[in-house]
Amino acid sequence: MENVLPKRKHPRLKGFNYESNGAYFLTICTQNRRNVLSKIVGRGLAPAEVVLTKYGEIAREQLFEIEKRFPNASVDFYVIMPNHIHIVLLIDNSAGASPRPTVMDIICAYKSLTTKACREEGFKGKLFQTSFHDHIIRNREEYEEISKYIYENPINWQDDELYIE
């Protein structure tokens, strides 16, 4: 009997050049949405506090390393939730940098290095889901809405679609 895996839907926008200058709203989920990156204290209150686990601390440190590894990329805004990370990633290839890494190159490197560092600290299994969610930020209004969403994500954690107790 032939073992056939279901065909995965390609999550990237067809025909879009992901090395283009711009802002990208990215969400990276943990494998099986396990709450291993942080805890939210003071849910429903403003401001709710995000308390990072040791794996969340590693994830944050690796976010700061993105700009060192990829001079054309910068993390403008982020939040590390218990089972996912939201990032606004800025890409600026106007200086003609070579190579010109794509959003996928950057996030794959981030996930790989974060997982490796977490395993060195005792993490077992797969840390992140295979892919990630992306949204191309098209204008200033959208950027402000997404920034507000990221800022308020800890406050609204119990109502979040990724919430798992």
C-alpha cells in the first residue's frame, strides 16, 4: 500500500518577491501550539506582562541576532507569546546588498538557530511548526493596526485564536 502524504498548501503569496523592500507581519507558531515560550501575567489588564521562559529568552536573543546576520533586515516590533511569536520585519535591499535574503531565508535561519540553542538548554522535540504565517504590510494605516494588535496581544491572550490553556 502506497503511503501518500496530503499535499500542503503553499503559504506564500504567489508571484510576490519576498526579498522586496517593505514591512512584513510574521507569526511563528510552536509545534502543536505548546506553551513553551512565555507565560502571560495579568491577563485582561493593561499592560499584561509577558514573562519569558528560558526558551522564550533564547527566542528573544535570536530575534536581536537577525540584524547582525542580515544587515538588510531589522525587527521593528515583536511579542513572544506562550505558543507563538509575532514580528514586524523590515527589509531594505535598496543598498544593493548581496546576497539578498528573502523573508523565508531569514525566518528559516531564525527558527533553526533558536531551536538549536533551545536544545542545548534541554528542549526536547520540535520547537516550531514547519512554516510561518506572513502578511505584507501595504501602508502606514495597516502598520499601525498591526503594531497595536501586537502590543495588545498579551492583554487579549484568552481571546486569541492561538490560545491554549
